[in-house]
Amino acid sequence: MFTLALSIVITTFVLIPASAAPATASPPNAVAEDRIGAILAAHPDATRLSANQVAWPDDGVVLTVTDADTAGSWCQTGRACIHADANRGGYGYAFYRCQTYRLPEYGFPIGQRGGASSWYNNQTGGAKIRFEDEWFTLTPVTAGYGFGNMPSYMNDRAYWLELLC
């Protein structure tokens, strides 16, 4: 049962389907290249799309590594994006299928710096994103259209991401 006291809800709008083609961003620096290389080495099911992007096309996930000037600007309409740093900074992941995702499967660290710190829900039609910790013990974070930072109790602790479409 959904209880408003257990969630943070932000205003929502109408869902419009988007293509699976990822957005592009600035070329990566050496740190970004190292991150892309580590993801590819650890995840044989991932596919390199460009110098700064890796995708799990069967899952509907795209990792984009950007520089500080383009942080957050790459999240296309119809996507829910999460970021490693506050205020849509750092590398980010775009999710575009209405399902539940286990974030560690895509290289997102849990309980350490670089985990989910902010989001941008660029879906429409009232679609929401919901974050839960690994054991479902913390108050979930549910957000509609817009962006925000994780509350301190959930910062770097999001384990599950669900797109509610």
C-alpha cells in the first residue's frame, strides 16, 4: 500500500514514448575513459556506443560519462536519469523501459561515493521513478517529472530503481 508519508512525490505529466537511441555528450577525459573501460570489462553484456557511452540495449539502460559543463543536459525526453553527484553532476545512467532495475548490475556502486545522488525524471505522462535501498528498510524516494537530489538517508544507497509508467 502506498502511503504519502513514506514517499517524496513531485508533480508529474504525460508519458510520451521515446526511441531507444541515446543522447550524445562531450568526449570523455581520462577518468571517464577509465570508468567506461572498467564497466566494459566487468559487464560483458554491455555495448560501447561511443567514446563516452555504454549501453545495455536489452535492458533499456545507457551510461553516459560527461564533463562538468554538460552534466545533466544529455537526459532525453522519455528517460529517467540518475547521477553519481548532486545537482545532476557526474556520470549518469538513463533508463527508458518501465520495469525494475537492480543498479549494481550496471556498475552503480552502493553505499559508497559515486552511487545515486541525484535524478532527472524526464519522462512524461505521470510516469514516476522510485528508489529503494537493498533491503527495503529505508523510506523509498518516489519522484515525478523534474529533478532533485537524494535525501541524505538515501544518498549513495539506492539499490533498486523502478520506472512506474
